[in-house]
Amino acid sequence: MYCKKGFTIIELLVTLAILGILVVSVIPVLTGVEKKAKDSSISQVAASIRSGMEAYHQMNSAYPLQSQISSWEDLDIKLEVIELGQKE
């Protein structure tokens, strides 16, 4: 009687493909690439906001919404309204 030992090439390829997918999905998490990208994006947005506020200040001699904002919560509300394009 013939006894089959070992794996077929298809089984090996499927196993290697699964391992490859797992490795590719884990590497960015382990290296911190995602966190660095988010931090970079936040820094760019903050710089853009700062530049816009300075340009507004130079044209109007006051910062935008200066009289209407007294806390971070007020600023969040104003920014959400602006982002959604709503009128107050």
C-alpha cells in the first residue's frame, strides 16, 4: 500500500500566501509608520490653520472669532459649523 507523505505544492503556496499577507499587515504596526503619518498630517494641518489665522489677523487686525471663543469647547463648535458649511 502506498502512503503519501509531505505536502503538495498547492498547500505550500497557500500557506506562504497566508503568511505573506499576515506579515505585510503587521509590519506597519510594528514599525510605527501609521503613527508617524498621522502625526505628520496633524502638524501640516496645524501649520495651515496657523498661517490662515495670521493672514486673517493681518487683514483685519484681529483673529477670527476672537470675541466669540472663550474656551476650547467653543472653538470646537465653531470649527464644526465651519466644516459642515452651516450658518449660525
